[in-house]
Amino acid sequence: MDGAAFTTLERATAQDVNRACASAREAFEDGRWRDLPPAARKKVLHRLADIIEERALELTVLGVRDNGTEFGMALKAEAGSAAGTFRYYAEALDKVYGEVAPTSPDVLGLVQREPVGVVGAIVPWNFPLMIGAWKLAPALAAGNSVVLKPAETASLTLLKIAEYAMEAGLPDGVLNVVTGEGAVAGEALALSMDVDVLVFTGSGPVGRRLLEYSARSNLKRVYLELGGKSPNIVFADAENLEKAAQVSAMGIFRNSGQVCVAGSRLLVERSIHDEFVEAVSRHAEALKVGDPLSLDSQIGAINSDRQLQGNLGFVTDATAQGAEIALGGGRILESTGGYYMEPTVLTGVSPEHRVFQEEVFGPVLAVTAFDTEEEALRLANATDYGLAAGVWTSNLSRAHRMVRGVRAGVVHVNTYGGSDNTVPLGGVKQSGNGHDKSLHAMDKYFDLKTAWIQL
């Protein structure tokens, strides 16, 4: 918020992480959580959701001070979302059944779902509580033990969740939180022989390293959500271009662009390009950027000076490659001394530009014009990522063609963002594998066991 340190955290060593993993292993093996009846696990997770809701204001202020997300958004997307996620999986845990296989009359084939064991979870700084709950809730609902490593710059709310979980009745050792640097604590977690499944949200280079650590240790399964460079495609026949512009602006600039699914590439049909860029820029310019604890602020702070400098570097590179700044492009010098950046719109961006290909993770929108549906689809798929996308059109057939043609885990039509726990979130290509949210998320945390019974 103001660039000043306001607390300190323990820097876990590899030995600390190994102790946490051993604690989780012991808790799993003795069945203190795994063997509880589903109704008992459900009661604990519901109580945890109750506590999160009761203390939502405390959690939100703590999180905003930690990572700079604007208060209004954090209240809903962090504490509110986490409580809802724990409730969703509390209700789901006793509704996931095994199977009876179609066999011959003298054989009974059963397929049982069993918890995998110890889950290691590494979560990012942009929405630590929301994304942490996406990992924790289904893993715990399935009966596993968990070792969670938050981001170095956003650990406080997840440490609180560990306290709340104990208060809710989660047995000791089932949930362990280790704070520290990724290069030390994260590496130790990924190399641990006690971890059966590793789940991660973050950057591609770190995701690749985690796969290497899996190969070097016990071949633990690794599920990765690695971000994106999501296209937001606007056709001239969109029913309400003004609404599309407003939603598109928030689709990239909320939380200062620090959102995995942010619509960071705006692909606009050439006949409306200038008009639409003007509308998006107008809505972006009207957004108040400032102190994230101020209720007047619509956009909060950049997470760190390092992140801010990286964002500004993308703008410098883009203009050097021929793009033009339609709005913003610089740092906002707050009297607080914090890290704030203007919502930035770049036009004339082509697929050869770095800002077209690489994830900025900041308030930088790259705009590219197209002439045909085929060109829009080609541009949409012209990166290594495939996490999310948006399509604005009043043509139902075109909408279906684009949903089918765009390579992304989530395609929004005539909106951007806003999905809930009823549907999965996951990427294709180099945006990762596996899914958070929905019943499908639980697949990561179960093993399948076959019982072949001669009658």
C-alpha cells in the first residue's frame, strides 16, 4: 500500500518444510481426519466457512494491507469467495460416489475413491485466500492432509485460515502452513517424499521447475495453473458496445491487472476499432486508482516494486516496437509512496510484440485490430497460453464457432469473468493442467481403487 514493511514472517528452511510434511503424513496415516465420517468432516468445513464469514472484515483488511487489492473487490473475492468455496465442498464431500462396474454375473467390480494422502499446495499473491481455498477445500473435503505454502508477499490471510481451521475443529497436523521463499520452502515441498500430489498457481518457469522436482523425487502428480494472455474479442455486431467497453475495461484493470484470467489482449474488429478503443479508454480513465483501503478507490496497488518495474518495462518495449500509448503508461506517484500504475491502453500491437505474447500481470491492455472472424480466431490462438477468453457478438452461430475454435479453458460470451464454483477453471497449452473449482477439482485429490470380487 505505502511501500513500507508492516510485519515480518518466518523464513522456513527445508528442514521446517520437512517437519510440516512429516506432520501431515502422520495425521493422514493415523486417520484422524481421513477416517472421520463424511458428516463429521462436513461439520468442520461448514464451521470454518462460518468463522471466515464472521471475520470477513478482519481478513479483508489484513489481506489488503498485504497485497494491495482494492477493498471492495477483496471483501467479495477473498473472504466472501473462500467462505463460499468451503461451503461448496463441505456439501459436495458426501455426494461423490464410487462405481459398480458392468461385469459377468459371478464377479463384482467396484471402483472406490480414496484420498491421495498428503497434498502440497503453493499459491500466489494476487488472490491468496480465494485461490488457497480452491486448493484447500476440495483436498480437505476428500480426506487428505495438506501442507500449504503462501507467496512471500501475501501470507497473512492464509496463516489466519490455519488458526480458524483449528478453531473449527480440524485435527492437529491435518493443515500445515509454511511461510518462506519459493526457492527454499517451495523447492523443499516439491521435493518431499511425503507429498503425494502438488498443486500450484503461478508462473510457467516455476511450474516447469516443479515438474522437474517431481521427477527427482517420488513422481508426485503435479497440477499447474500457469496464467494466461487471454484474448477478449469484440465484433462489430456486438449488441451493446458501450457495455462491452465498460466490462472489457474491468476485465483487465480490476486488481491492477493482477488476475490470471485478465482479458489482457483486446482484439477489435477494424470497423469499430477507434470507437471502441476510445470507449474503453474513457471507462479506464474514470477509474480511481489509489489507497486500496479507501472505499473511494476502484483500483488498488501493484503488489511490489519489482512487479511495477516489470509492468513499466513492457510499456517501454511495446512503444519501442511500434505500439502507441492511447492511455496511461506510467507510474502514479502517490503521496504514500506505494506502488501504483495508470491503467494503460496500447494500440497497434502485433503478434511479434512481447506485450502480445507474454503475461504482464499488470494494468496493461494490448489492442490489435482484425478484419475477419478467421483472423480473429488466428490471433486469439497465436500465443502459448490458453486459460481464458472473451467473445462479444450478437450472432449466436458465431458465438458457438468461437467457443469451439478458441483454445482456452474458459470462454466468456458477452461478458468477462464472474464464474462461480459450479464450473471448472483450468487451462490448456502452457496455461497448465487440471482444474480448480467445481466437482471436477476433487478428481485431483482422490485415487481410484478397483475391487475385483469373485462371487
